[in-house]
Amino acid sequence: MSGKYDRWFSDGTYVVWSKSAGAGENEETIPPSTYQARGSMKDCYWERTTKSGDIIDNNLATSAREITVTVRASDGQFTSERCAVEPVK
């Protein structure tokens, strides 16, 4: 296969990674960007935290068709549950 494909980020916790901030070899990473989940979602939860685990922002959508969140380079981690996200084009 050739071409460029956007990566979907499934449920999980990801270390926010940018060129100026490294991550451990065995850690799942996500680059700073704006992400979106689309489709029929129930109990979709997302959370942005500091490197020490303090919540910066979060949301639980009991029912939604579209969710948008911006992960910033200054964030430590990003978590999503029951909603996969992809970069906004």
C-alpha cells in the first residue's frame, strides 16, 4: 500500500508527544492536534491531563453523534473511553 493514512486512536491512555517532549519507548503516544469522533456514541468519555495526572478538561457524553477535542502540546496525557478519535482534516 502507498499513500498517507490518518491514524485512529482507539480507547486508551496516550502520552502527548511532540518534537520538544519525548516519551518512553513502551508508551502509546498521540501528537498534539484537534481530534474528532463521529457516529452513534453512548457514554463516550475523554480526558486531557497534566503530566502529573491533574485533569485539565474532560467530558462524558451519554449520547452524541460528533465530539471534537483539541489535545495541546502542553498536555501530559489524553484518554478516551468508548469513542475512538481521528485527526480533524
